[in-house]
Amino acid sequence: MDCKVAKNLLLISFIAETFFASYGLLAGGQTAVVSVLYPSAGLILVFSLLFLPEARLKAPGNPGLRVIGIKLTLAGVMIFLAYITSRYWLFRIPIDPDYADMLPVIKVMNERFLNGHWKQVYDPIAEIWNGARPIYLPAMWLPYSGAVLMKIDIRWVTVLCLLLSFGSFLYVLQIRKNSLYSYLLIAVAGMFFWWIFSRDDVHGLISLSEEGAVILYYVLLCFAVVSGNIYFIAIAASLCLLSRYSMIGWILPFLLILIVQRKYKKSILFSLTGILFFLILFLIPFGFSPVRQLLRLPSGYVSFAQRVWADSPETFWLNLGLAKFFGPHHAAALHATLLLCSFILPVVFVLICLLQKRRKLNNVSLAALKLTLIIFYQFIDVPYGYLFYTSSFVSLTILGIFSPELSNRHRQAIVPDAPPPLKLR
């Protein structure tokens, strides 16, 4: 595929995917159609990455006063709008188990942790549903400890994580005066930003969920993969895996790439860093009991999905994901499909890319990460709306990283063979 075609496909698929994940959900009875178009746009984005030059993480350099002024203005507007809209949602929707129990549970876990009751962090919470058992991984609930310590609404941590994620995109975004790509990216990012902060009643990302920290980890993982620094990659991947394990299917393909490239030392460092983070953040402070408890969780996903189908079927029909096509009587088949596809398809994808002989494909690790997230969230058992924004932010970050490439015109003049230089005697 020609590089220019790949650039156009990358941009168009990003615009389509972002629209379907936001305002496309308001298309009345067409949510089923949107649920098919959304992953299709994501797969085109993955495919186009393979034909672009290898991504490199670079500092923006000296962008000039005009670009600095534009970015500072956008950042100021972003912070102001995030503050006034978030304050509205936080006032309107309290932290209450009757709305959603995730944040109340996380708050209690942090209170126990800060009071030094580390071994009781994962004990049942009597005041929530007569004994709700905490199920959250450490990198998901620990970021909220600062807010609990300062006795402020812990959802401001989510707002901060979202601002940092948008800010990371703005930082790496290449803005060129005569480049339509740059301003189109700003427009799409602005649309997505406004959807996130103004339509919380649709998705509950700010008021009800703990997904802000997860999103920030996956944004960092994108930057880490592009940087090529194995320590950065390992740390970011560990934080992702110890928050929400939606990228677990990416671990083996990434190690496979390192092994095929004969980067054995990097593969060992990656594995050891992951084990170290697991020990420090989870096993040593909290013991084996929570580990066993969380390992038993997947067995209950099918029955939980069936309960949601009975109590709140609109969760499936009004959100993205393919669960709606399986229906309440095939929840077990959906879960089996999730497991098989999450672990097998990314490996097959990477093997096909590595075995290509006609043309070397680029950005395989980054494309495999995005593919893994598409697969996981499309087949997730219960497709709550806020879950899908992790994948959307990964796409936003990828477009920010590739914005210098998108802005290049790649004009290649045809120059005839030059005559041999004259030799002075």
C-alpha cells in the first residue's frame, strides 16, 4: 500500500471510530449497525499502521511562538471546560452504591490501605450490599489514595487522568500552518473531548467509573511502545495489566516480536519487570488470598452477564460491543469467544506480519496492541459504555504520535541523472 493512502486511511478510520464511539451512539435504533461499523473502523486503523514509516517518539523541538500559543490556548480552554462540566456532574451524581458501587468500594479500599490495614484491603465491605467483595487490581484503586487522604471527591483523580491523556496528545501533536491534517485532528479531538465531559449522563466515565487511571496507563503504553525503551514498556505494561487486563493478549505477541528480532535480553527484562511489579504492588503487600480471589472471578462473568441481561438489557442495546448479537442465552459462548480471540488472534496477526517476505511491515507492536483492545472490548461480557474509551484514547494517542508524518506532504521531485562533476585541473 502506498504511504499516502495509508495516511488517509489512518485519518479517516480514526475519525469514523471516534464518531461511532461518541455521537454515533445517539443514532436511535441504529446502535446495532454502529456496533459493527465501530470495530471495522478500528481494524482499518490497525491495517494502515503497518504501511506507515516506523513511529519514533521525539520531542516536539522548537515549534515556534505561534504553535506554542495555539497549544497553550487549547490547554487553557480544555482545563476550564473540564472543570465546569465535571463540577456539574459531580454535584448532580453522588458517590453512592445505588448508582454504581465501583467508586464506593475503591474509596473503602483506600481508607483501609491508608489506615495501615493492608491485609484487610480485600476483605468484604459490610456497608456495601451487605458484604461486597473488592475485586479491583492495585494499579486501579491506588491512584485514588491521594484524594482519599485529602478528603476530596475521588472523581477529580479521573478528571486529572483524562486531562493528562488529552494533554499528552496535544503535546506531541504536530501543528503546521498549511496542514489540513493538523487542524482536522484538533477538531476531532475537540469533538471527543466535549463528548466525554458534556455527556457523562450517557457513559458515566467521570461520575460513576474508575476508568480514568486505566486510560492514562494505556496512553503511556502507546508512548512506551513507540519509544522502544524496554524499561518504559515494561513499567507501562505492568500498570496496564494491574489495572485492567484488557491487553493481556498482547503480552505473548510482543515477546514473540522480541524473540524473532533476537532481542533476548529485552524479552527477559520485560518479563522480570512485570514479575517485580506484580510482587511489589500486589503479592507482597496483600498476600495470596486476593490473588486467588481474583483468579476465580472469570468463572462468575457469565452469570453476572445473565443477571445484567435480566435487570438492565439496555446496557447491551445502547452501547458498543458484539454482546447484543449473542443475546442472554449465549453468554457462555460469548465468554469463550472472548478468551479464544483475545489470546489467539493477536498472535496470528503478529506471525503473519513477521512472515511477510514481499514487504517489511512497520509498527507491528503498536498495531497488535490496538488490535488486542479491539478484540477484548468487542467481545466483553457486559459492555458498559465507559469501558470503550480506553481504546479510543489509544487511537487518539496514535494519531498524535503520527501527526508529523500526516503533516508531511512527501513531495518527491523527479530529478534526472546529474552529469558527472567537472574536475578542475
